[in-house]
Amino acid sequence: MQLLTRIIAFGAGLVVGAGGLYVCLRAEHVFPEQIASAHANEPTVISLPTVVPARVVDDDVHRLMLHDLAMPISGVNSGDLHDSFASPRPGRKTHEAIDIPAPRGTPVHALDDGVISRLFVSAKGGITIYQVDSHSVYCYYYAHLSRYANRLHEGMAVKHGDVIGYVGTGGDAPANGPHLHFAITRLGAAGEWMEGAPINPYPLLMALSGDASEDTN
């Protein structure tokens, strides 16, 4: 009986001693951690700075000012120009153009280099000209003409400043108010002049007007 008691006491001493030794070794970092925390198994997430894509601004007036341009009516000043682009018009939502008053027979100049794409007579526009710029991006529309310039024809290349027609009162223009109806459109994918997106000519012509040019010199 005493022998059995001694054996049990000896075994218990071994267990306690082994446990104490393990605790000491763990305290000295001899044994690595056997149980990792849940966070250690999660993938490392690296926060990268947010990249904001550059804003693309479709500034047609700025693009057109990079072209060599001429005022469609010579001698026009800023006081002669009025922004009627958004004004309502009978039979259409808005004007989508600018009217430049000038005496009947005043020469009309090509705004930009390009090609005469269409000569057309309509009930509203009267004698009209459609000109596409040399990059086939923009279409310029000249309406209410009294006549075309001599030898003007479709497919003809013109330079900015060339005389292409003369001011009149054709179409639905008032007989006592001769003027040039001038419009700009950005051509669509198909390149059709009638499907283009309308652009307000007023800011562009204001930049080209005579007194505006004098102020910059």
C-alpha cells in the first residue's frame, strides 16, 4: 500500500514538474505559438490611394478656336451679336443658330477651311450652304442668302475667309430684315449633316468679333 502511494505521488510530481517546465520555456519563447489567432489567417489588405479618372471635357468652342477662322460677316463687332441659340422658333424647339444682321448683298465668308458639302434651297432657309470642315468633324450652315458666290459648287474646297455667298432675305426671313442665319453642328458617327449635335456659335463669334480682337492686342 505504501509502495502504491509512493508511485502515485512520484507520477504526480512528474506531471507537475513537466507542466512547470513547459510554462517556463513558453515564457522564454522557446516554443512557437501553436494556436494562431483568427486574424493571423486573414489575408493582408493593402489600402491603395484612390485614382480619380481625368474628366474629359468636350469643349467645342476651344477646339474650333484652334482652327484658322474668319468672321462670316466682315466688320462685325460684339454689339452686333445676340445670343438667340436657345430662343423658341415656330416649327422647331429652339433657334439653334445665330442671326447676324447685315445689308442685303453683303459678302458671306467661309468660317473655316473645308469642303462645300451641299447647296440647297428650302422653304425656311431659302438659299443655303452646308460646309464641312477639313477634319470632317463640324458642319457650318449658312442660310437666307440672296445668291451663291460665282462658280461655287458641291465638293469644292474652300479656305477660311473665302466669299461663298451673299446676305439676303430668302426662306422665312423677314423681307425688311436681311441677315445671315449661321449654325454649327458636330457631325455624328455617320457624318450626316442633318444628324449633328447643335453647337452655339455665339461664344465663338464673340471671340472672333472685331472689337474683341482689338482688346487682345
